[in-house]
Amino acid sequence: MTKTKYEKSLIFVFFLLLLYALFFFWQNYQIAKQNEEEVKKEKERIELIRNKIESLELEAKAISVYDITNDKKLYGKNDTLVLPLASLSKIMTALVALVDYKDINEIQISVNALNQVGDNSLYLHEKWDPRELVKFMLLTSSNDVAVALSENNPQFLEKMNEKAKRLGLANTIFYNTTGLDTTLSQAGAYSTAEEMNTLASFALLAHPDIFPITAFPDITFISQSGLFHEALNTNTSITKIPNPVLSKTGSTLLAPGNLTLIFKNKEDEEIVVTVLGSSFLGRFSDMEKIVNVLYNE
């Protein structure tokens, strides 16, 4: 039976559609296969990172590693264990102060502030730009400055804890603005390595003009009173870290050695690492070993 011209056209169109469908499904199959291979490769990379970190001799009780750029957890050891923070809490102190002093151009150093543990060579009634004072506090971990920034606001500590809740830091609590131990058995603040990574990542995102100051080994500050202050980074190993972006140390009797760090690996990806419960010097060697693994993988 002879097919009409119309029927031949329909058959031709049908075959064209069939070829298109086959091509479409083949293309999707190839894409799915490629994605599957990439996922497998990434899983293998993360597993390699975890195995290498596990093989390191580290002092820290808790470790958390997170890839900020790709929103991916890379490693965790006791990373949900609640431990004393010490001066890592000053990251939150800084965040609240930056809001409180947003429209204020001057702050003075009080007697009460100068009476805190530690001496950063500040002067009574010395005037500072609040944002510069926050930078000084973060770099030197100054207890004097933490108090100076908070003493004029009775709700300052409450704001720190409220902000922790808003950020979803369910295991984070602050009892003071410095992180200093309140007694021989109670720390000034508690959190987990995982939540400290979240806090540090938020801080860098919210204030990219403030927190990167902590990646410098030293900075010269000039107060509004015209006084010069040579400020040294409390992270004495910062020069050994490739591409550091943020750093905060913490150490008290109850929290011998803590350190939170954000750096960029060789792919220019931002990685955040927190070690808690190490020793005073061990926190630096722990971090250097971990970063060495992360930078090259």
C-alpha cells in the first residue's frame, strides 16, 4: 500500500523526534555519569583529608573543619562537645560592639577597664575610634578593651547570648565579655568547635573590613588621643599559615589552648578550622599540622 506524502512526513517527523529524544537521554545520562564521578571523587578527597588528619599527633580535644566556599564539612572530632572558649568569645564581643557603636565616634578607656587581667599599655581616659578599638581587641585579645566596649551597656552580655541564639548556636553561652574564667571551675564562655566555626564564618561575612586585621602579625594603632600602640597578634604562628584571613586565640586555666582560623587553600577556597582543648603551645602546632593537610588537598 502506497503511503501518502502526508504519512511520509509524519514518519519523518517521528524519527526526528525519536533521534532527539535519544540524544537528549544520552546527554542527560552522560551528565549524570559525570556528576556521579565528581561526587565520588569529592568523597574520596574528603575521606583522604579525614584519614590524614586522623593520622596526625594532635593535642586538641575537639576539632572542626569546614569548607566555607563550598558549604561542606571536611572533618570533625568531638566537634559537638561543649568546652570552655576563653578569648574566642571576643569574636562575639566584637560583633555586638560593632552594632552598639555603629553611630558613635568615640569611646574612652575607664579605670574599670584598665583593672582587668592583662596589660595592653592603654591609658586612662584615652580616646579611641570604636571600630579601631575592636580591631585592637581582636588582634591582642585585650580584656581591657572587651570591658571598655561593653561597660556602658547593661544589656551587652544579654545581647551576646541573644545573638548566639539567632545564629543557631544552641550550645554557646557567654558569662562575661572577656572569656576569662569566672571561678576555678566555671569558664567565662562555652561552645563547641563546630559552632565556633559558624560564628567565625559569620563574623567574616558580616564585617570583612574588621576581622581580617587578625591575619596580620602586628599592627600599629593610633588612638584619637594621638597615642601610638604597637599591637602584636596573639597567634604567634600566623606567619606560618598560608593565606590567613581570620585568627582568634584563647587561653585560660580551664581552656589551656584554643584557636580558630580561616585561611585560603591553594584553590583559593576559604576553610575554617577550630581546635579546642589543646595546650597553650599545642594549639599552634595542631593548627599548623591541620592546615598543611588542608592546603595541599
